[in-house]
Amino acid sequence: MSVRIRILDWSCISAKEDTLSRFGKAERARLESIKKTTRRQQSEASLVALSDMIGCEKCCNIEREKNGRPYFENDMGVDFNITHSGRLCAVAMLDGTKGRIGVDVELVDDEKRERHLRVANRFFSES
């Protein structure tokens, strides 16, 4: 089992049509349906990062669960998850197991930071 995580500034990634086409018609239709340019660019950059992590040139059709969580149509022996917030994008991949992986990034302003620190101080030790 191996875990790989990639965190990047999505605005530095440009999506190439051939890279996006690897993920199938359904995923391309989903991208085209995103009206907000910034949101679409975030999603495209996530797929570019995922493509780099997979490291293969074959088609990897992405399907979506009812809640929107992505997965590969044909079992490739990996699970992945994608998230983005602000200028950050994160892609996590779990190889060689039937487990599942999740990842999250969140743009945190000063008010949220204080709230998160109060929760962390309440539930986590210094170590």
C-alpha cells in the first residue's frame, strides 16, 4: 500500500486537451458544465495533477458516486480524492488496496483560524 499526495497552486497549471480527454466523456461534460471559469480551472488542474500521479497514457474514465465523489470506472487498483480551495488544489491517491482515501484543503481566514485552534486545543494534545 502506498499513499501519494500532491498539493499545488492550481493557477500555475494549464490543462491540455489531450490530458483532459484521458478521463472520458462524462468527466469532460462535467467540466464543460462548470460555468464559473475559476472553478473549472481548479477542476482541470486537479485532473492534470491526477494524470501526473497515475503516470500512464491510457484512458482512465472517471465516474461519480451519488455524492459526487470521483472514482475510476474500471478498477485500476487505486483510490483517489481531489479537493481545492482558494489557489490550492490537493490530490491524494491510495495504491494497492481496496481502502479509500480522503483529502481536504480549506482557505482559512483569521476568524476561522481562531475557531479551528479552539477545537484543536480542546481535542488534541501538544504531541
